[in-house]
Amino acid sequence: MMYAVLSLGLALLGGGIRLAQMLRLSVPLLYGALVITVFRPWYLAHIALADGIFLVLVGLAVLSWMVTLVRVVWEMIW
């Protein structure tokens, strides 16, 4: 039973990581994971800066989605 739960958990984790890669959210998620684990004292001292960096990274991912969408629409028009 424990093996089945562990296998399912790892499969879901792998699927989540693959989805993050497809959505270009790997860098923001990696940053978030590192900040709350490895750099926790720095994060607690600079919460606004750390959150701002995270939001900029997510914003860049959204901007890349928009650029891709514009390119696809542009290709369809021409």
C-alpha cells in the first residue's frame, strides 16, 4: 500500500514539474523553493524584495505567453 501511495505521489510530482516546464514557470518555482528553504533568513529580512522578484519572474513568464500568442495569431493572419 505504501509503495502505491509513493508511486502515485512521485507520478503526480513528475506531472506537475512537466506542466511547470510547459508553462515556462520552472524558474519562478525554483526561485520560490530556494528562497523558502535555503535562503529563509534572507527572505524573512527582505520579504518585500523577495516577493517582488518572484512577481517579476512570474510576470516575465506571462509576457512570454503573450508574445507566443501574438506570434501564433500573426502567423494565422498571414
